[in-house]
Amino acid sequence: MNIVKHLLVAAVAISLSSAALAARDAEQELGASLAKPAAVADANQTLLITVGSAGKSQIAGIDFQSDGTATALQFAVLLPKGVKGVNADDCVSGLPSNFSGKCFVSNDKSNVAFVIYSAGGEALPAGMQTIGSISFDSASKAAAGQMKVGGLEVVAEKGKKLASAAKVVGVD
Amino acid sequence: MKSLSRNLLMGAILAALPMSGALACTVSQWTGAKTAVDADAKLPAEVGTYNSRYSGSCGLVLGSSGDYVGDNHPANDSTYNARFYVFPELSGGSAEVFGAYTADDGGGSQPISISYGSGQFTFNVGGASGNVAAAAGKWYSIEFAYDAAADTFSATVGNSTFSGSTVGVALTNVSLSGTIGDVAAIESARLGWIASAGTGRIIVDEFESTRGVAIGRLRPGDANGDADCSVADYNFVRDDIAAKLELFFGGSNTTALAAGQPDCNEGGQTDVADYTCLANRIGTDLNNQFDGIPGNETECAEAL
């Protein structure tokens, strides 16, 4: 199996299992950034980054749990230090067809910014929604513990900001 | 994040004059001598393809020479800064779009003149002049700093460089320092299509002036006017498109125009291209905020 195919398989596996992992996460403290924020319990919109290794690469599945009111969101996935290569080809591949999304890899490969919106003002379906996945070159088994989410903002119709939270979990 | 244009020292502000009042487009807040009338201040749908304004609801749309608004706020000001937006839509000839004078109501001499024609802005200050190339059919910010005592003048012309996956701003500077030869203080200003013959239209908006304090560009893509580019602006870009269509087709206008700057790419109209432009500006801001490089933070993909 070539590495690209292996990563894709890993991405699907991570994405499909992310809801179950969310429950497991409560018992799996993987670092400071994984400590469950107090806001998570209250927020109806939760961004979930699930990180696993595939050879010398790490792949991060990106899912969003919403209550059916979110029409747009933005955030940056902060990568571990020293990352030299990022593959973001599938970063928004899981979005519904009525949503648009773009991601932006910073020049220094320190973060990947996501901007997701519905041109028609529709809301993401309630429940867990796959956004996509990214991969990056890091052999560290502790990559998830070095990752964070910054600048998360979720809005509903009329630009109303919604309470939101983010979690990064590892599966290795 | 802070908007530079809102970060002015309050005491330094001379004038911030809109083209709208509480309920309608109007030039009533321009109290100097003027030839433009309320009917020249227009909503976007009143001018066809292009938006009539850069920000807020209304802009001043002028179809011939000799139509302008006047501002007598300057009071023997030897240091004078101003910033305004202009949308040159000329197919021929030229138009003087800004003038500053040494007496009220355009009286006395005229130390500063800014014109558009033949694909460029021309700055005439005292006995010196300089040009900045600028294609017609786009919104441009023009900001200048004039110091009569120091005999200096510098100006910056800005326009979005949105293209494909990149976005930013092209800022072109013109400096006439030390060559002006005119040390007169400013008493009044005019904005519009003041003089010179041409074919087409001139649209102006968002005039602000200060006594020696830099003003800065408004944030393109900040559709809701909160001085920040974020996904919250999408709703307002979308509503701005809908509102213009409602107005254009004469139906009931149930959707509000965006209060900020929905024309993210400064191309002259709010349309679906502004969605992509806004995504690019937000993505750039996030990349720069979290890249660990001090000092390169941006707002709406433009330097703070």
C-alpha cells in the first residue's frame, strides 16, 4: 500500500470513528491541549480534531459537532513545531455540497487556517459533520499533544456568534 | 482587532462626512459651499451595475464637471491629512476629484489638487506634481499628508489585489517633499467632480480629515462594519447582494444594505466573488495570527 493510499484509509477510519472517540476522549488525557475545556460541556458547537499516525506522517481528521444552526465557521489548526510538509488537498472534502470551504497553509507550515461558509445561508446539519482531513510530516507519537486550535469562531444566520469549543484527540 | 481609522486621536479629527443621514442619502452634512444636491447621493441600486458607495448605504455619484461638496472644517491648518475613496468611471477626459484651498468655500489659492484621467491619478501640490497609475472601474483609497510649514506632501493610493487564492492591497506612494514651493495653510476642501471635462462618472465616499494624524484604509470585506473580517461578515455580504437586487428591481426592500465594506475585492459591486475574497482575507489573518512571527498580524489581510 502506498503512503498516499494509506493516509486516505487512515483518514476515513478516523473520520468515521470520531464520534465514538469523543466519548473515549474524556478518559484519555493526552496533554495540556487535550484537557477538556469547561466550554465544551456548554457549547452546542464543537470542533473535533482527531490525530493519528501513518508511517512518518500524521493525519488529522476534522469533524464538527453542531446543533443545526451554524452557517459558517473559521479556525486555525496549530501544527507541532518543525513540520516541513503539509498536505491539505482533502481539507474540506467532506463538506455538504451547499457549503464552500477553503484552507490556507501558512508559509512557515505552523498552522492551517479554515474558512467554511454557506453562500446561501444554510446551516450545517445537526450532529457530527465531517469537514475533511490534513496530513503533515511528523514522526512524533505525541503530535496530538502538541496541536491546538486557535481563532475558532462559529456563526449562525445574521452573523450571530455561537458558543463553541474545540478538542484535539490522539488515537495512537 | 482595532481599526486604524477608528484609532484616531479624537481631538485631531477635522471631519468624517458621510453621504447619508438617518433615513436617506443626503449631502446635508457637508456644510461648505457645494453644488451637489441630495439627489446626487445614491443607494447602490440607483446606479446600475456598480455600487454607488464604498461603505454604508450611500455615495456621491457625479455625472458631470462642476458638481462637488464642500468642507469648511479646516481652520488655518498648516498640517492637513485627508482620506477618501473614489471610483473613477471615465471613458475619456479627466476630472478633478479633490481640492484644498486657503480660504473658506474654495476661496483663496489652491495648494492641493487631485485629478483622475488617462488611467492615472495626478497630484498637483504647489508647483510640483506626481502620478499614480490606476485603471478605471475600481474603488481606490487616497490618503495624503500635507505639511505647509515643512513643505512636504505624501500620498498613498490603495486598491485590493484580490486574485485567485491571494488577496491583499497594492499601495502606491507619491511623495513631493521639498518641492512644493507653497506654504499656505488649509481653510477648506472640496470633493466630487470639481473641474475638468470628461465622459463618464465619478463616485466618491468615506471622506475623513485630520490635523496631521494618519487615518488609514477601511477594512475591505468587513461587511458588518465591526472593523474585523470574520465569517460573521458572510451574512452581510449576502444580504447586501439581496438588498441591491430588491432595490434594483423595484420590489419591496426588506433586506438591509451592509453597514460596512461588503465589496471585498473593491471591484465596484458586491457579488459572489466577494465570498471568495473574504475567505482569502480571513484565512490570511488566521495564518498570520498563529504563525509565531511577531509583528506580521493583519486584519482583512492588510497590515495593522
